[in-house]
Amino acid sequence: MQPRPQSGPGRLLVPLLCITLFACENSDDVNPWLAAILLLQAPSNGLINNCNQAADQNRSDPGVSFSDYRMRIQSNAENQYVLLESSKGNLESIVAQYPRLQADQKNGNIQSIGHFTKADSQIIRVRSDLTAALTRSRSGSNQTWRYLQPDYAYTIAVAPNDPDYTRQWGHKNTGQTVAGQTGISGIDSKVEEAWSVRTGCIEAVVAVIDTGIDLTHIDLAANLWTNTGEIPGNGIDDDANGYVDDIHGWDFVKNDSDPTDEHGHGTHVAGIIGGVGNNASGVSGVCQSARIMPVRALGETGIGFTSSIVQAIDYAIQNHANVINLSLSGLEGSDGDLLYQAIDRARTNNILVIAAAGNSHKNNDLESVYPASYNLANIIAVAAVDNSGNLASFSNYGSTTVDIAAPGSNIYSTWPYSTSGQISDTYINNPEQWQAAGTPGMWLIETMNDSGRYCVLSDPSGDAAEYGPGWNTTAYTTVPAQSAAAVHYRFDMKLNVHSPTDSMAIVAGTEGQIPDSLFLRFSGDYFGQSGWVTISSAFTNPYVGKHTPFGFQLLSDSANQANGLSVRNLNIKLYSNSDSSFLNASGTSMAAPYVAAAATLLQAHNVANSRGCSMLDIKAKILGHSTSLASLAGLIGSGRMLNVKDALDNLTCP
């Protein structure tokens, strides 16, 4: 493959959820969870109704789609952060040189997050408005900082007796219909055929760096990696690896030993890799037995940052993972940055890294997506195919930057929640359930010109007009989440606001008050191929267990206005915790773990049979012994789809 293109400096990074990251493909034939459109208003609550109410009430529910927003998404923290690599002593000695930083250290605005790149240096996370003086110190003989970058955001054979195995077309495609789409027999990853050679992967360790994993799920608990050097619950770092009681991995979001999934994405990814096979329950992973290392680096919204992802990779290296799955992506990065360096450290430790290509149906050769686009030999960048053998409608591609494709559309796998309720069309369209607040204190309900079946929530200027200067206005409803463990929301939006000063935010808040706690903030001009982009994410504690205000906020400064925000097809689902649930999901986040599982299976076979293969040898076997598809020619570097059996059969090394 050719060197991968680099994006320019100074751009904010965006998560996938694929990681992400969730947001979804923009095709009208991939519908939201529910057929709901937005609101019908009442003038008394600040909503003006001009909608013909000809909404489509019959859209189907295909499951979940995970993908990157391909937008500039800002942190949900009040302040942005940067990472500085120090070559001058520990955090305390550095802060002593800068009196301005001493108060910020006390209130937590500056913190050390570890020794990553070199033994004599550390990475320090600093509030971005404190860095001007620090960056000036990089010149001269008394240089303090080696490296400075933003804390970027990255938005994830014999058939077994598992009852839902027939839904897993990516393992074996018999032409079955999944989520309304009939497949073509034989378009699969040849997993069942590979099981005639090997079903288990316990000789290898695969790290899932994601939103965490449901540690008690019936199809995952038995296949979790266990740190045998640690004594559970004694409060001591028995193995001296720097992490106390890290029995099943670590949470780098909350910095504790419980990497439990509060989103769902990581659990779904883990089930594809290593759902317990032949246990008469649910699904089977590609690895029927496995050692899956849960490393949580993405929060409950599906977003994570360079600081947590780099720590997660180093944890996987330190604890001897063989394969790392990164079902996440962002638009910001360049060869040599801190995440690149972490993955390069994995390379020097003979670790293969599998990265999702992204879900915006864009060409990564023209605009890089990270970490998939880093020019590192130990990365496999993965696109998604559907059950007919076509590049999935959402999948990114690239003849020089994407290596292989794998099943990624309507993939059935483990899930940590069961549906406990759903906001119905009647509720969504009830004008009394919505309010507007702020300046101006009014929003509009309109019929969109591009499709009369949609009623649309628009900012106070309406869909066709520009918003005004100095706006701080919110439209919100109240979600009855008093019995929910998680709330998932999904909607289509058009957004055109002046970047970076103006923005739209998804907000929630305290019961009975106007929501002002920020989940996601978007700034810029975002229109999908159909004029819309689909946003999907979730929230958990502290915004569940009560009636939760939830809505949309538009902010502007005094200059440079644009058309603003329109929202349609809002769907809200309430979930309760479950250790036995499963779900269809789509995204390159689902394709990447197929390849990660294949690499883990090959490494297990390599170890068990003393084949002497390096991880780069295994990468070559996966790419070179795969299924050629005419539909992928010119789109994917190999032009091929994963074939686990063929790669396994050819696992011989010089």
C-alpha cells in the first residue's frame, strides 16, 4: 500500500463511534429505531406550529448503526484540553516553574496522565487556555515541552448450538434475511469453515479498547481476560503494573478497575470477537473461547480522547495483548502524533492493531480518518460489506488507505441492555411535551420542502432563514427515564452554523429545569448526501432514574450567521440493564472486530502449533488469503473480503 495522506494541522478531531461514536449512515433505506418525527407545538410553550402533520408513521426498526459524525465535535467539558509531553521532571517540579498553574493543579485542571513515550518524560493534560505561556517555553536551551497537541476526540466447521447463530450471516451466509435484507449465499467470512480447524483463541489475548464490556453478560463473562497476577478486591497492586485490582482490565474514563460498558458499543464489538460458543445461548463469536481484555477509553456518549486511548493502548501493551481492536475514529491526526506513537509502540511489541475505516461513505485516500489512516505497518484498516457482498452504504473506502472489508451491516451480537420503553409517536408529536427557552424563546415546527411527510423542528429562524446574533436558545422535552438504566436517542439533523464561534448542542439537565449539561456540541456546515446526517448516542447516570429534560441548544455570537439547525425523526428508547440481550448493529465498528477475531484465531493457532509467525506475517495472511469481490475493486486496497478459513489454512511462515 502507498503512504497514507495526512490531514493538515489545526483541525478539531471528531469521533466515530464507530467508535463512536454513534451516528449512522445517511441513506433513507436505513431507518432510525422508530418511525417518529418531531413535534407538534403549542404556542404557549414557545413552539410555533406550521406543519401539515403528514408524517411517515410506519418506518421500521432495523437495530442500531454505529458510525462517526465526520464533524467537528467538541468536548462535553466546559474547557478544552491539550496534551504536553514534558522532558523536565515530574508534574510538581514543572508546576513550580509556572505559578499560574499552581491553582489549576489544585482544582484538577492540570494533571499527569502517565509516562508514555520515553522513560524520562510524561504526558500532562492541561486546560487549553493555560497553554500560551507554556508553548513559548519550547524555545531556547531550557526547553520544557517536547510535544504539544490537542486532546483529540475520537468518536467502535460445525455450527454451534447457540440459538441465534443463524442470524450471524457474517459467519455463514445461507441467503437468510436479516433486518429485511436478503443475503447472497456464500458472502461471508468463512468462519464456520474455519471452525473445522480451530474454534478457540485462548492462546492469544485480544484487547477491546472501547466503551467497556458488560462483564456479566452470559455470552461474554466466561471469555474475559483475567489478570492472574492480581488478587481480587484486596486493594493492592499485586503485580506492580500500576493498576490496583485490575482483574478484568481497566477503565481509563473513570480511572478505576471496573471497565463496565455504559453505552453498548464495546459489548457488541466483544461479542463479535468472542461471544461464548456452544453454550446453548445467544450467539457465538468468531473465537468460541477467548481471552478478551476490556479496556474502557470511550465514555457513555461513545466519545473518547487521545489521553484515554493512548493510556489504554499502553495498558494493552504492558499486559501482553496480541491484538488490539479500535472500533473508533476521528478526523484529526498526523503521523508522529501521540496516538501514532502509542500504536507504533504496539508494533515494536509485535501487536496487530485493527482499526475501523469510518462510516461516512467517504474516500479515506482524500481525507484521512484516524487511527485507520496512520502509515504504520501493524494497522489493518477495515471497511464494511453487506450480506450481498457490496460495500455497505455507510462504509468509508480507499484504494491506498483501507486494507480489507468484513461483514459490518446488520450484525447480531451481545448487548448490555433490554428495551424497557420507547417514546411513542403520540408522545413525540404532543405539543404540550415540548418547551422553548432562552433568547429567542421560540422554535418552529415546519413541513420540509424536500419531503412533505416530515414535520421538522427548526431553530427560531426557520429552515430557510438565517439565525440571529447573540442567540442562546433551547428547545427541550422531558424524558420519563425514572426506571431506565440508559437512554438512547437518535435523530436526523441539518446544521449550518458559523465555526467555531456558533454551535448546536445536545443537552440534558436536572428535573424541572432548563437543560444545560452538554453531551455533544457541533460547529460547522453538515449535510449528508440526502441533506441530512443521522446522530445517535446515549446517556446514563446521572441523567437516568428521574424525569430528564433533554433537547437542543443553539448558540451564536454577534457576527457571521448561517441557516442554523433543523431536526427530524427523533427517536428515544429507554433501556434497563440485562446480561442476556442481543442486538443488530451496523458500522465499520462491527467489521473491524471480525478481522481482530481472525487475527486472534490465527495467533492462537500460531502459538499452539509453533508456526513462528510474527503479527506482520499474520496480517499478510489475512490480506493475501481472502475472497476477491468485484464490488470492492478500486475501493479497497486488496479488493477483498475477509476469509478466515483461507487465512488459517495458509498460516505457514519461513
